[in-house]
Amino acid sequence: TLPDAKLVSELKSGGDPIILSVTRDGKTYIEKEEVKKDDLATALEQAMQKTPGAPIMFKGDREADYKVIREAILEVTKTRVMGVSLAASQLKDESDVKGAK
């Protein structure tokens, strides 16, 4: 499940993105292939070579441990990626926010 956001924008350029995901149980995937944390930067660079110019879309499950998300983002910084888009689900209204009264 993706985190919620009030404002979201669509990815507009670069074709289909390379999807980098972190699941609630802390596993990391590039597209649908599981990648160990220590291999993430190398695997991401290989994916970027296969689809030059493709944007990177980061999907972190809202239940995932923040430490795991942060470690994945730090691995991305070891690559030559110019930017990463963060995926989120758009809130329909304020009542969608957890804990809203």
C-alpha cells in the first residue's frame, strides 16, 4: 500500500519508469526482481543501461520500516540517477487521512 498525499502529479516524460520498490517486509525489488540491498546500486545501473533515459519511480509500502526505505534511497544515490519520483496514492479529501476527525 502506497503512502497517501494531498498533491500528486503524473510522470510526464521519459517513457515507462523503472520501478524500485520496498515492501512492508523490507524486501527490495527492481521491477519484479528481488534485489539484495548490497546489490541495489549495481542492479539499478544495469536497469538504466537497458532503458536509457527512463525515469526512476520509487514505491515504498506505507508499512515498511523507514530505515529500510532510507537505506534503499542511499543506495540509489550511489548511481548516476539524476532524480527519483516518489509514488503515492492521492487523497480524495481530508477524511481519507488516517486519524482525521
